[in-house]
Amino acid sequence: MRAFWTGDIVFGLVQIPVKIYSATKDLSPTFHQLHKTCGARVNMVRRCSSCNLDLDWNDMGKGYDGATLRRNVQSTLQTWTG
């Protein structure tokens, strides 16, 4: 790896060489969810809790819980123009 800055720190008559390296490389491991018995990867399924059907991305919308505890669903994404 190449240093992006090289220089010296000086304290009176003492000179200390310094090199600074980038520390942005991610070395943390990535984990996957696996089935305990066979070791296969687990797929995340989009399933409706009331209909018990698998959903496509086109069948989904965004929503929020209102003050009357009824869910308000938006079928299209509304953009702010201003």
C-alpha cells in the first residue's frame, strides 16, 4: 500500500519521519443466513401476513400507520417538487 502523505515531525533537533496510509479498506467478514441442517443459504421471501401469498416488487407499496391505527398505503412514490 502506498502512503498518501510523507513528511517529518520535528521537535527541536529531533526529526521523526512519518508516513500516513489510507484506512478505508473494510476487512470485516460478511455473513449469510444458512439452513442449519443442510447448510444452504436462506432466501428472504416477501410474503403478505394476511393473504399468505408471495409478493412481487410491483405488488408492494409504502405506507404508514395513521392516528386511527388504520394503515395508509401509497401505491406510487410521490416526489417533492419545490
